[in-house]
Amino acid sequence: MSDDPKDPSRARATVEAAAAPNTASAVSDAPEEQPAAQQPPEQQPELIPPLKERHRRFVLEYVIDLNGSAAAIRAGYARGKAGARASELLRRPEVALAVREEMKERDKRLRLTSERIIAEAMCIAFADPSRIAHWGPDGVELVDSDDLAPDDRRAVKWI
């Protein structure tokens, strides 16, 4: 290689040397760990900041029936402004995150899945009343509950 700074081979060698990894350090086959700030969002744990006691009470009340106004009233907020307060609380990121986490926990406790909910709704939607009762000019005769299929039993709350 020549000493001329304008020589193209010298410039190419300098660029290649700068791009080459440091060969003096130990070589490892293990993948480099990314700092937490650079990890994709799905890999970062969601941290729930501590909520004020009243906000936490609102979250617990809200997941009961998903009625923000009623939850705000039950959590101790004024009746007249309960709807506005619920809307404000649900827009707060820490409250929304706490609601999501509480709903996940409830689903785990109840073993609720979307498939189970759909199956229960289908039992009700497709229940055939003729399998539950017989009717005619003489009136209605109910089928004995022991003779009902499990799906029909789940579809009937009371008679």
C-alpha cells in the first residue's frame, strides 16, 4: 500500500479496518442481549404504578359490571359527576392498565375463555323448547330435569 493519502486502495483499507470487529476481544456465539429500552414492547413487562386507594377501589368496582358511573359512585365519588369522573379515570394509563390486569386475573380465577363464553351463548341460542317441554290443547308438560341433555339444562335458568 502506498503512502499517498489519495490512493483509493488506502481509503478502502481504512474503511474495512473501521468496519471490522475487534479481533482482540473474546468471540462468543451467544446472542447479544438488548437493553430493556430496546426490546420490542411485547417482551417488556408491564409495570403497574401504585394507584391511589380511591383509584384502586374504582378499578375493583369497575370490573364487576363495566359500568363506569356506577363504579365511581361505589368507589365514593359524587353522584352528580360520577360519569365524568369515570371517563377521566379510565383515560389515565395507570388506571386502564390496572383494569386490564384485574380482568386478566378474574378470567384466570373463573377459567373464562372466549371459547367457553361462545359455547354457553350457543347453548342458549340453539336450545330447542320442544326438548324442555311438551304443549298442546291440554296445557304444558315439562320434561323431568333428569331427562334433559346437559346443553338443555345449561340453557334453562328457571321455570
